[in-house]
Amino acid sequence: MLEKYSVPATFFVPAVVAKIHPDEQRALVDEGHEIGIHGWIHELNSELSQTDEREMMLRASDVLEQISGFRPVGMRTPSWDFSQHTLSICREMGLLYDSSLMADDDPYELLEDGVPTGLVELPVEWIRDDAVYFNMDRFSALRPYTAPSAVLEVFKAEFDGALEEGGLFLLTLHPHISGHRSRMPVLEELIRYIQSHSGVWLATHAEIAAYCRDAG
């Protein structure tokens, strides 16, 4: 579908997933998409020691580079989890951006101890994540379900607000959640809706972060 509408995207891939499906990652790169860091095996950063978190992030970056042919320039922590060490590790790795935090709707520069880091934050938000509408817990009686048409309405409203403000509309989707026959039409209709407006730039996270960095 992304190819059909010429939409570039960023895929945040746990390194173990990339090792299991290496050809899939190479195909994404060949199609013009970006591969970003998403942990080693979708671990929770805040439950790790600084040493283990650093080692797993560095190892994940190495594996993604070996498989895709490109060194990742950005990351999204698994489950948007952030420890007190994550930012310093990102800086050590020389990353361009992170996309795990929620302090604003639009991109901003991360600070460490009040000092600018040069690291661009592309903020996420649960409202623009498919998991909160469609996910379920199979170990409990909880079966949350929202009609795909209602999710499309929310996503369109979020895009409208970003367009009016001249800001960022960042959507988070999961293949195993949105990649179903009843839900893929939501993405297709949303893409059509976005592309029907002028003055809209569809880009990868890396492209947006570079634009923000260069714009100061």
C-alpha cells in the first residue's frame, strides 16, 4: 500500500526480528523506507542496568546496519520506555533523533540536565497509536475493541489539527495490529485524505529530524 501511494515510512525493528527476517529489512530499504532502532528483543529499557541497556542498544544498531546496509540514525524505545540512561546512550551513539517521548505535539530538541543535546525528539502519542484501539489482553477478560471507522475519524481529526497548526502528524502502526483486512482500509483512506491536501510533506523520521535540525 505504501508503494501504491508513494509514501515513505520508518520501520522501527527489534534486532532479533531483523535477524529472523533479514530479506524483509533489505526490501524495505530498497523501497525507500527507513529502518530505525527498536531494541534488541523489545526489552524494557527501564528494567535494565545502564551497562545492559547500552550493550543491547549498540548491538541492535550493529545488527541493523549489517543487515540493511545503513547505520540507523534514530530510535524508538520498545513500548516508549525511557530510563535515566537512555538519552546519554543515544548521545554516545551519535543519533540524530529519538521518537519515544511525549512532551509536545511537534518536534523539539532534547535537553540533558538543562543543556541542549542537538538530539531531535519526534514525539509520539497514544492517541495516534493503533494499539490502544485494537489491542487485547488474552490473559484477562479485557477485550477492548474500537470500530475501524471510529479510529479513522480520530486519526483524521489529529491530522486536521496538525495541518491547521503547520505541525507534525506522526502515526504509529503495528503490522500485527493494523495489518488485517478490516483495518487496512483505515490506512488507505487516511493516506488518500492526507494526500488530498496541499502543503503536506510525507517523509521518514530521519528526513523530518534532519529538516528540524537544519532549520534550527
